Amino acid sequence: MRTKPKSPLSNIPSLFGIALAVALLLDATLAFNGLVPEQASLYPTAARSLEKLATDILHSGIALVAFAGGIVLAVSLVLLPMQHVYRAREARLLQERKRLEACNARLARQAASDGLLGIANRREFERVLKMEWRRAARERQPLSLLMIDIDCFKCFNDSYGHQRGDTCLREVAGILRGAAARPGDLVARYGGEEMVVLMPHTGTEGAERMAERIHAMLAERALPFPDSPVAPRVTVSIGISSMLPVRDANRSILVQQADEGLYAAKESGRNRTATVPHLRPIPSQGEAPLRSGHAQRA
């Protein structure tokens, strides 16, 4: 069923309502702005209502701005000083933290080093040996150890006194540090006048070259020792052990073989190097290590 189209005249009431609303709004706006006198205004009541509404909004805005300004002022007077105090305290805490870290690092170095010689002590050597043994076993790399003893050091102390003996120990330790220049090498005091050089990723040939360098540097330094039965200068004997570690093996065998090499060097006349020429069977952790010849040396 077809519907008849609406006549354009049917939209006249709605258009008239829109025109009336626009006229009312325009008249009220002009009366509020003073462009049309109140007596001439078509709708003075609407104009006065609009003016009152605008005034109320303006007053409310001023009050809101004043309130916000008060809040900003309070924040400025209270929070900003607190922020300065907090930043100053944070800076002090950071400075104190750095001081404590430096102090802890210094204490750690002192605990790991020999106070007289300035090289690693026995405890630090044992810790590094354990770590390097595991690493060498994991990477299947050789690990070498030089055990070094100053020849006739008891005679040196008896002849020149313990103070000069301490000076001699420091001189030899300095030469060892200069010879073992690689970052991974560790120079440590093993006990008394004995020192060790632990050399990761180094086989027998590399360890023997290190021993030759130590002998050459000592000869060049020529620390006087006229009463020595070996030479008129300070000399050392060196024992070398080089192994391919196994993870569950007893790492003390490396020290024991270097000690046996040192004993052999002393028995052969001192001022020389001896290398343990073969790899012994490595006992497990539960087995007792072989007795060292260290106690038999003079």
C-alpha cells in the first residue's frame, strides 16, 4: 500500500518552534550584553535570569580558582621543602652506601691477601684453586702450579735479621707479580718463604717458560746474599705440576706434585726447576692424598 508524501506545510509547527527558541536566546543574549535596553527586550525575565546565571558562574569560578591557588600555595610551602630534605637525605644515603661498599671491598682484599707481601694468602689460594679446578674440568683445559721456595732462607734470616728477611720476601713477591702478568694468574703465599703461582689454561711448557722468566728476573735483580752456599745472590727453587683436572678428583694432587717437584729441585742442587714428568692416578675426594715430600726438605 502506497503512502502519500507529507506536505511541506506539515513541518511549519516545528520550524516555528525552532525560530522562536532562537529568537528567545538571541534576545536574552543581547539584553544581557546591554545591546538591547531592558525595556525594549522581548523577554526581560529571561535576560535577567541569564545574567544572574552568568554572575553565579563567574563567582563560582573565582572561588574555585582561589581554592586551587590555596592548594598550590600549601603544596609549595610544605611539599617543596620536604622534597629538598628528601633529596638531601637520599644523597647522604647514597654517599654512605658507596663508603660502605668501598669499606667492604677493602676488608675483602685484606682478608684475601697476605699483610706482609701484598699477595694472596693461603686461604685465597685454596678458594681460587677450587674454582679454577672446576672450571678447567668443565672446559677440559690444563691447570699448572709453580711452587717456589727461597733457597737457604733460614740462613738469610740468621745472617741479616728478620727485618731484612721480610724485605727479601717482599722483593721476591714483587718479582713473581711482575712475571705472572696475565689477569688469570694468581700469586700467593703458601707458607713461610714458600710461594705459589697458579696458572689456568696453561700446560707444562707454559709453566716451564714462567719458571725460566722468574729465574731470569731474579738474576737480573741480583738481591745480595753473600752467605748463600748456592750463589752470592738470592735464588729460588721451583717445582712444577701440570694436569688436566677431573671434576670429582682430588685437587690436592696438583699441589702435592708441585711440592714433589720442588723437593727434587732442592735435592738436585737448588736454584733450578723440576717438573713432575708424569701424571699420577688421581684419587677421588674420599681417598687420602699421598704423603708429600715437603716435610723432608731442609
